[in-house]
Amino acid sequence: MLVKRTVGARGQVVLPIDLREQFGFREGTEITFEGKVGEIVIKPAKTPQQIVEEFCNSSRKIDIRGKGGAKWIKKVIEEQYEEEYGLH
């Protein structure tokens, strides 16, 4: 489905009712905006638990022994994000 909308003076855009119903966006639904190369993707927001589960199910091998702890994990997450979304 392709729908054209105009951005208002305050940067607001109204999601068409067909899309809101199709994806279950109701009043109060939290969403995320993902900037990809040449596009913006709107998705339902994930809970912290969902984010951790997705990260843990990554095909990337993670071994934090001797890797620098939290800083290393942050670097791995950033690299994974860049690989997936093509952002730098």
C-alpha cells in the first residue's frame, strides 16, 4: 500500500486508518522510527525484553571473556546496527 501524506508545521503526520488497523496502531501505541538509507521505517516499539532476546538470537558469536565488558558489547551492537541498516 502506498499512501501520500503531508508533513505539518510541527513535523506531524497522520497515519492512514487502513495502516493503523492493519498493524494494530491504536491510541497510545508506542512506535519507533528507523532511519535507513533513503527511507524511514515505522514499527511498533519493542520492549527491552524483546530487544535483548533479538540480540541474543543474533547469528553473531559473542564471547565477552577478556573483551572489555560493556564497552565491547556496545561496540558489537553498533556494528550490528550499521550492518543491518547501512548507517554510519
